[in-house]
Amino acid sequence: MFEHHKGYQSMYKEGQLTLGLHIPLENYQMNKPNMANQVELAQIAETYGFTTLWLRDVILEDPNFGDPAVGQIYDILIFGTLLLSRTKKITIGTSALVLPLRHPLRLAKEAATIEALFPERFIMGISSGDRRADFKGLGVDHPSRGTQFRQALAYLEKALYEHYPTIDSKYGHIEQATLVPKLKQRIPTMITGFSQQDLDWLGLNGDGWMYYPQPPMRQLEVIKAWRESAARQNHTEFRPFSMPMHLDLAEDPNENATSIRLGFRIGRNKLVELLKIYQNIGVNHLFFALFDGLRPANEVIQELGEYVLPHFPVN
């Protein structure tokens, strides 16, 4: 489906693993990121061969949420566009755009514009969202977000890919009008988590699936279920699987893995071994979040680039 999409092809090949990074490129731990030197670090990451930079869709700082993350402080699409403008080939991914909190026609316009200005460098991750403060702030009902997600995605896809569509939706109506700019090809659309849907719905509607970090054997069960769901929908083409991993890269290259929040503290040699296990179980793209690390992000990116990425070359 995406054989002519350069960004997708750099990230996803059956049986292979590529590596990306989660913005912000910073070890802010339980504090707010200061967002210093993000463009420069993104450029360095691109030079080393990381395929993708991922951003989160968070609006409000909510101390009651239990997760200190505030995304990358800045709006996901505006900041993502800045990064695209200051790099040459690295792909930007969203992990993930919260569809119930964004009008699908406005999002279609934004996505089509990004694709037109930076062709084949945008991967659109989408989700139903979970941060209640953002829903409340926008006056959007939180319990019905699963239904809203399906309705918004249906509207979004019609607006993006049909010429003069007829749309009659709770989000609005289109008749005898069409979205500009027009796309030359589909934007790869990855569903994050279950988004309040069942696995067969995901297998039918997702170009790929992004699931939360788990130890390899538990992740293997999830990947098998994902592949089987796609097969039940008679999808014979490759459907990739992606996952994040929080990383605290130890100075000792041979330090064994110990669990941290959503990931591992580990030395680079043991990390290569672990990543090869993830590759063998069917993970196609894995991106590191450096938030909980003890070392400066620039040092970690350099070490990963010099010693880890060569084991997972981009074709």
C-alpha cells in the first residue's frame, strides 16, 4: 500500500526493526521539559540514522493525572512542522492525535497541508485519548470517546481521500465541496492502543498498530493477536507494529536490564541483544523516550547512534 511512501519505507519492513526517538529529547524525569536544543538534537538524530521523531498530543498540565508528561509543551502539529522544516528526511510521527478533541475537517486540512509541504515525511498516529482534563477543558464528553473516535475517523478519511464527498455527520456536513490541498497518496495511519475498540476493528481500520511497552514475551502475544486480527479482515499486505520504550542508558555498556517506568535501564551491548529479541518477535519500529534517563540526552543519542543503530540499518 505504501511502496512509494519514502518515510514509511524507511521505517517499516517485514522482519526488520528500525529505531526512532520520542520528543522531547531530554532527561527531564518527573519535571517539565525545558525544550532546549530540540531542533539541534533532532538534526543530530537524523544524521545518525534514526528514522522518526514522535510527538504527543497533550493540551493541559494536569498534576492529578498521575503521569507527569506534558507532551513536548508545544502543540504537536505546529512543533512537528517546525522540526520538519529544520531537517531533511527524518519522519515525524504523532503518538497520537486525539481524534475526539480535534474537529476532523480541521485536522484533515492540517494533515493534508503538512503532507503537501513535506511529502512522505508524516506518519499519523491516532487515538481516543485518556487525559480527562483535556476533555473537560474542551467540553468534550470523556466516556463516549470510543464512539467519537470512530465517527471522527470516518469523517477524516472521507474528507482526506474522497473527491467531493458527501458527509452527513455530527461533526458537520459537506456537499458539493472538497478539501484542498489534494493528496497524491494516503498518509500512513497508525492506531495507538485499543482506542476503546476491539481488535478486529483495529485490524480492519488501522494501517498499523502502536501498543504500549511490555516485556518481549508479553508483547509477542499482543503482536500475534494483531496479525491474526488483520488476517481475519482479509488483509494480506504487511501491517507494521510499533512501540515506545523509556530508556535509561547505563554508562557500563554491559549492564544488564533492570525495569524502570515503561522501559529499562540497560547498557548498550545488552540493549542490542534486547532489541534483537523485539525484532524477532515482530516489532517493526521502536522509539526511545529519554525522559527518565540519568545522562544528558545528547550523550545518549550519540552513543545510540554510534553503537546501537549500526545493528539495525535502514534499507
